[in-house]
Amino acid sequence: MDNTRESSSLVVLSGGQDSTTCMYWAKQRFERVVALTFSYGQKHAAEVGIAEQLAREADVEWHHMELPFVSQLSTGCSLTDTSLSIEEEKPADAPPTTFVPGRNLFFLSIAAVFARERGIHDLVTGVGQTDFSGYPDCRDAFIKSLNVTLNLAIDEPFRIHTPLMWLDKAETWALADRLGVFDIIRYRTLTCYNGVIGDGCGHCPACQLRRHGLQKYLLSQAK
């Protein structure tokens, strides 16, 4: 065994492109990887089953937790409100309607407590600031701040790893390719807000961002 690998990590796994790439990133760096998937009232709830399947096939211990309060706290979010449709364009002067206020704050805080009970101090999340879609809780400053807060609140030496923080989507595809899981990420993950696996619906913001990055990466490989 490679002695440079650390012992254990917990990955917040949604079953989408970013978090699944991070799960395989973690597998190369930690002897043991645990995945935690949340249900929070999201329309694309099929991602939960996909996350379980991907984790089990990767020989990663998988856990699932229900957090219904996340969608109950705020209104006007098209990811959790069935009366709202998913917008195709982000508003110029406001957060996108797909923004779930506090989602990563809650996810990572709960993940830290969950990890502590299992002797794990390394948390891995697929957030990124380069292609962050206007979500404030994907920014580096927030992650660093939360890391300090968790350490103070729980009195444990947590480390939050963000492998994709400074990568755009093309670079994220490149990372998946280097990890040897390009086809798994492309055809088996669920990023689409409308719940279409693989390349998705092609219209929602998540699909547009994913497709643009894929085309850019494939073009770079063809040169």
C-alpha cells in the first residue's frame, strides 16, 4: 500500500459529475472513502439511487440521509418547488432560481458531525468557484470560513478538500479522464436539473455548463 495515502475521508456525493469525480479523486488519496448522499426535496431525486449505485460499484461505503427541512426553509427555488420550472438563463442581477439557500452550509456541517462519529476528519466536496453558477456557497472564501467554524464548533481538526475549486468544467472533464473514469462520469452521472442521466436534457443551466465544458475538452484532445 502507498504509505503516502491518508487513512479516511468522507465525500458528499450527489451522483453528479462533480461529486462523482471527487469520489474517485478521494479513492486515489485515501485508504478508506465513505460517501454521504442527502435527500432534501430536490426534483431530481433520482440522483440518490444513482449515487448509491456509483458508490457501491466503486467499493465506497455509502450512506443516505433525509434533510427535508432544507427545502422547507425557503421558497422560490425551482430545484425544490414543483410549481416552478427550471430557468434556462441566469438572471443578470439576482441569484439563479436553482440556488438552494444554505445547502452546502447544511450539507458540510452535517457531514462533519457524521464523519466525527466515524473518526474521519477529511471532508471532500465538489464545489468550485471557477464555474460556480452564481451560488455563493460554492466559493473558496465560504469553504475556508466554514472549515474554521467547524473546527471551533466541534473542536476537531477537520480539513475540507475542494479538488475542483479552481477548475472550469473542461478541466473537470480532464481530471475525470486522468482518473480513468471519463465514461462513467459522462454516461452514468446525473447532473441535469430535470433528472435526465448522462448528457442530460441539454437545456437547463447545469446541462449547458456541463456540455460546454465537455465540448471544450474534447476539442482540446482532438488537436
